[in-house]
Amino acid sequence: MESILFTPGKLGPLELRNRSIRSAAFEGMCPGNRVSTDLINYHTSVAAGGIGMTTVAYASVSQSGLSFDHQLWLRKKEVPSLRVLTNAVHREGAAAGIQIGHCGLMAKKALSGGVCLAPTGGFNLYGPTFPRTITKEEIRAIIRDFGMAVNNAREAGFDAVEVHAGHGYLINQFLSPYTNKRTDRYGGSFENRCRFMTEVIREVMAAARNNMTVVVKMNLRDGFRGGMEIEEAIEVAKILQSEGVHGLVLSGGFVSKAPMYVMRGSMPVNVMAHYMHETWMKPGVRLFGKILMKPEPFREVYFLEDAMKVREAVTLPLIYVGGLVSLENINKVHNSGFEFIQLGRALICDPSFITKLRSGIVTRSECNHANYCIAVMYSGKMACYQQEQNVPAKWVRQFETNS
Ligand SMILES: Cc1cc2nc3c(=O)[nH]c(=O)nc-3n(C[C@H](O)[C@H](O)[C@H](O)COP(=O)(O)O)c2cc1C
Ligand code: SF4
């Protein structure tokens, strides 16, 4: 019997040729916050590799939401080059999605117009940054920016937007009791902590009208004591369903507090320090990296248990992400009631993974969750050590011993 993976599926107004989506995984291919040929070629290669939909990662809706030099800023002037990207993806038979978000307290002031905004100001050790408390006027402006980003995405030919409400970025910073200590209508009770997200989603849904798919990537848990837990996440999922979004991507983790909860495994901090542009931060990363980026044990389909709790509580399409490397587990996820799956590292390792699964050439990915791709991400590139030339032999030994 053919795997559900290879059957078409409807996600909002969009029909995908199969149930696979390339998860938003930062490409680092937008120097000057602009689209590059590398970004276009990379997503074209993923589309040619058989994916149902590819997702351009982590595009900021506003200047104040930028945290990386090589991160896309989804402005009007990027529309023509993004149009080249979506046309190329469509020609390969895949759909094109784009993740939109705002990084809040992770902003890099040199890029973000000198501001770093958070639901509640204070020190962010991981940045390291000193964000200030965002005002109500700034909240309204960012909500409008989300709507404008959707309009730009439509004009550029995208079929879907994925709103980033997880991983400790701005929407998640409002949701989480750890980062939201406000006493106005945007903080305090659960209802108040959800208000910013709800207002963003209403703006996004209005801009998407009835002809663009809207999915939301949200946390099942923030991944540390004092953060959002599964009970509240289930309520968040119910709110998003009642707002009419077309699907939820269920993830977890918090970049400023529990980054490895997102991807599991350990961060090769020596590699990360080696590639960092900020030389003054290298010794700190070597010394304290393992404490700040605490390793989390990797097991396949590590979010499935919590994701099942959401599956039982809502009826809208759910997209499973996290630790999928084999056809066996992809089938298990589909048979557990998840309509779509997302793949991150399996596609960084091999953009043709889906085609190879389909033709039976492989049944599992070669990815061994060594997380070199995450360590180099901070230097503004996306690469798998298995494909890169000139990776030092001692690093290769390290990755293959740890896996
Ligand atoms: C190099 C890299 C960059 C990532 N960047 C993002 C990102 O920009 N936005 C996001 O929501 N998730 C990001 N992620 C997380 C992935 O989308 C995905 O949720 C996670 O890797 C788990 O899926 P996997 O086990 O299939 O890799 C990134 C992951 C990797 C490995
Ligand atoms: S660098 Fe490691 S974790 Fe990343 S895709 Fe390659 S094998 Fe997988």
C-alpha cells in the first residue's frame, strides 16, 4: 500500500502534490537582508527534490525584527526577486511558502534601526542584549507589518505564509509567562498573553483573504521551567483554530533559554565559536556554550507525544515536525492523524530526500543530528558537514562519534 506521504493533500485553499513540507530552516542566504541567487537556487533544488511545499525561513516583517545580517526582510522591494523564486519553485511542481516573524528581544541593534523590543524590558544574556519594553503604538505598528508582509508574499507569488509564533520570538515572548511580565491588557492572564498573537493572526487572516494558506508554527512547550507548558499550548491551538488558520506546525523550544529543545542533540560549540564573526564572543561561547545551549537528548519523532495531545483537542490540519528521518516514522506520524509532515535537517542533508524515499533508493536519511548545520548558521550559511568540502577531519570524527 502506498504511503500517505505520497498522496496529495489540502491545506487551506492550497492542494499540495504530497504531504511533505520543507520546514523553515534559516538559509543565511540573504546578505544585506536581500534575496540572493543562492536562496533562489536552494529552494529550486528542494522543489526539484520532490517536496510538496518548500518554506523560505525566518523573514522579518519589520526592520526592528531583524536578528541576523543574512536574514530576509520581507519588504516591497524584495517582491520582484521573490517572484523569481516562487516561479522557479512552481515550475518544479512544488508550492512555495514563507515564514514571517519578528524576533523581539533577539534583535541585533546594528540591523534593527537601533531598537531591541520585548514584551518586558531587561537583560537577555543569550543575545546578549538589553531590550526595552515595547509600547502599545509599537505593538500596533508591528501588527500592521505582519499584514503588509502577507500582501508582499502574495504579490511575490507565495501560496502560503507560516506565522512564527514559537521558538522564543516575539509572539512567543508575549505568550510565555517567562518573558511577559506586563500588567496591561497584553500581559498577566493567559487571555492577555494571547492578545498580541490573536491580533496578529486577525491581521494576517484579513490580508490572506480566502486565497492564501496561513499556518502557524507554535510551541508545545517552551522547554524550560517557568515557560509555557503543554496545557496552555493546547488552549493556544484551540484559539488559532477558532481564528480560522489552516494548519498548525507543532514545535517547541526558546532560542534565548532552551535552543536545543527545538532540534535536540548538542551544539558543537567549538565549530560555532570558530565561525562566529564577533571575535570578542568566541572565548565566551567556548567556555559557556554548553551551559547556555544545554544539550537535549535526541530521539526520533521527539515531539510526537505532546503533539498527540494537541491532535486530540483540535480538528484542523496538523503538521508534524521534529526528528523525522525515516519513512517508517513518517508513516507512523501520518497514521497517528497528522495530515502533513515537515522536514528540516533531512533536507539540509539531502534536498532530494523525498524523491529518493519515493523511488525506494533510501528508507532513511543520512542525517545523524550532529548539528554542524546549526553551528554554522550563526555565521550566515547553511551547510551539512557531509556535503561540505574541507571540513577538518577532527570535526568529522567528533560528529560521527557523538551521533
Ligand atoms: C540550520 C537550522 C536552521 C533553522 N532555522 C529555523 C528557522 O529559521 N525558523 C524555524 O521556525 N525553525 C528553524 N529551525 C528548526 C527547524 O525548522 C525544525 O523545526 C527543526 O530542525 C526540527 O526538525 P528536523 O528534526 O526535521 O530538523 C532550524 C533548524 C536548523 C537545523
Ligand atoms: S550537519 Fe549534521 S545535523 Fe545538519 S543536516 Fe548534516 S548531518 Fe544532519
